[in-house]
Amino acid sequence: MTTWLTTLKTETPQEGYDLAVKMARVAIKMTQPDADVRDKLRPVYAKDADALIASSQVVATHFATVAAANNYWIETP
Amino acid sequence: MTTWLTTLKTETPQEGYDLAVKMARVAIKMTQPDADVRDKLRPVYAKDADALIASSQVVATHFATVAAANNYWIETP
Amino acid sequence: MTTWLTTLKTETPQEGYDLAVKMARVAIKMTQPDADVRDKLRPVYAKDADALIASSQVVATHFATVAAANNYWIETP
Amino acid sequence: MTTWLTTLKTETPQEGYDLAVKMARVAIKMTQPDADVRDKLRPVYAKDADALIASSQVVATHFATVAAANNYWIETP
Amino acid sequence: MTTWLTTLKTETPQEGYDLAVKMARVAIKMTQPDADVRDKLRPVYAKDADALIASSQVVATHFATVAAANNYWIETP
Amino acid sequence: MTTWLTTLKTETPQEGYDLAVKMARVAIKMTQPDADVRDKLRPVYAKDADALIASSQVVATHFATVAAANNYWIETP
């Protein structure tokens, strides 16, 4: 896999959130490397409330890490 | 997506809780961007105890991050 | 929603635990604001081991935050 | 409910683990106060691998809190 | 139960990981003390991907605690 | 099992992420040591959105630990 994660630092909390979303998705890519299979799965779980909530949980866990890495963006003006 | 998360700082724990609820929901929006689909899912999972509890778990995870970012609102008078 | 969370500080660990239980429930209220629907769901999931355990997980996550906010009640005599 | 949680301090990690088990169970008691119902549920989920693993997850989350409260028992001789 | 957890300190991360696996299993033993029942459950969930992943989640949570207790083995040469 | 985890230190966040993926998988190996069984399970859960998301959750939990062990790679130039 090409380089995709060089730093956990982001300018804003929102960019940190976007990074957390990306981090949640990469693990899925690594377990299911076939893009065609993933493309078929996506519309299914995107209509499944349980899957959407579980995805949101993964994002929350990664966001906690990203937020800590950025000291919660406290120095951000 | 427009700017929605500029800071993790809130005045009170309750505002921090509200922010955590928002953070839990945005990940769902990002995975299912179609508002019509989400509007159909919502009444279903809102009557499903498992989904409600799972949603509450996501909120709890985000609240932990928001609370840490606010140093648990300890300086709040 | 009226003010319900003004501080994470509690006198004892047990009060902190009770607060965590409350915090777990509020997210459910916010997702399902209709008290009648919640009243119907409650007896169902209260007899469902999986739901009870999942609820306990949410409490555990919130308790971790409340405990940290109280510095684990270490100064309590 | 009577007093059951006056401190997170324990003498040893194992006592901390036992406390975490207790903390996981109390939330279930608070959601399902009827001991008869709980007594019926217990043998069912005690034979259900998913429920056993989920219970173990709750214990793990509480143990993390108890361990932090005891500074990981590092000063214990 | 006999003494099984006297310290969270381990020599290496891998020993810490093994301890986390043990900690995940003990909670299951405490909820289902009957070894015969556990012996029947094990081959079933060991072929169930969901149960295996859930078990791995419990290990991950305990490992986080063990790693913190060992200051992430940073002083290890 | 041979030595596989001698340090949590990695050069970059991405290597830390790869380590987290490995850590998630080892627990599964330890619960299901039979490679043939795992080889049969893999293509099944790799097409199951719920299992993929749950796997991603385990990775997220381990990544939090690895990131903390590396002080979030903040000193990395």
C-alpha cells in the first residue's frame, strides 16, 4: 500500500475528524483488498442502521487518538 | 461538507455532550450522504433498542474525547 | 432539553457510577425523544441479555470519563 | 441501592479485576432490577459465547479505569 | 479463584499481549464457571468469525491497560 | 508462538497502523490456531460488512495504544 499516513497532526478538529474517517476505512481495505467486493458491500451497509452506527463507533475511536495527538487543538487560535 | 467542527471546547459538560451527539451523527452522514435514505432509516432504528444503545455507545466514546479536551470542565465555576 | 449535566464532579465513586448510568440513558432519549416509544422498548430490552450487556458497556465508557474527571476520587478520605 | 462502591482502590490487580466484574454487573442490575428475571437470563447467556465475550468486554473497560485509579499497582511491593 | 493476577508488569510487549489474552478469558470463566460448558462453547465460537473478532476486541482493550502499566515498555533495551 | 512483538515503537504512523492490524490478527490466531479453519473463515467475513467494520474497530483500539507508545510520532521530522 502506498504512503497514506505520515502524521496525525491536522490544522483543525474537523480535518482530524476526516482523518479518523479515513483511518476507519483503510482497515477495511486491508482486510478486503478487492475494490469490486467493497463496492458491492458499500450500498448495502450504507442502508443498514447497525452498520452505520458501528462505522461511527470506529471513527469515534480513531478520533480520540487523533485528538490526543493534536493536544485537542487547544493552541489553535 | 461545510465547516462544522472548529473546536472541541464547550462552556459546560452538557454542551460537550451535545457536541458528542453531533459528532456521532456526522460519521453516519459521511457514510450515507443521502438525506432521504437517512430519513427512512431513522424511525426504524429509533424503535430498535440495540441500535439506540449502540448509538449511545458512540456518544460515550466521543464524550470522553470532548471531556478530555475541556479538562473535564474542572475550572468551570 | 433542560439542564441536566452541569458538572462531572461527584462526591463518591458510586455517585459517579449513577451519573454514568444517567449519561448512557440521555443519548437514548435524544435519539428517541418519544417517551411512549421508550416505555415500550424498555421492558423488552430489560429481558434481553445482549441489550443489558451492551447497556452496561455504555455505562463503563461513561464511568471511565467521570472517574478521570474526579481524579478517581483519590483525595476522598 | 445500598452503598457498594466507596473506592476504586484495591490492594492487588486481581482484586481490581474482581471489582471490575462487579461494576459490570451492577449496571445490569440497575437496568433490570428484578432478580427473578436476571436469574432466568443468566443460565441462558452463560451458554452463549457472544454474550460471554461481550461481558468480558465490559469487564475490560471497567478494569482499565480501576487500573488507572490504582496507578497500575506500580507501587505495590 | 486462586491467585492469577499479581502484577501488570511484563518483560516484553509480547508477554503483555499474552497477559491480555489471559485477562480476556478469565472474565468468561467467572461468568461461566463450568469448564464442561466452556469446552463445548469453544470449538463453536472458534469457527465463528464474529466471535473471534469480538474476542480480539477484548484483548485489545486489556492490552491497552497492560501497555500503559508498563509505560509501553519504552525503557526496555 | 514465536517472537512477534518486541516493541511498540515504529518509525511512522503508517507503520504503527500496520502493527495495529497485526495485533488484531494475532488474537484471532491464538483463539483459532488452526490455519485451515482461519483460511476458510477469511473469505466469508471479508465479504461481510459487519465483520469488516468490527475488525476495523479492533485495529482502532490497538492503534490508540501504539500511537500513545510512540507519543503520537510528534518528534518525527
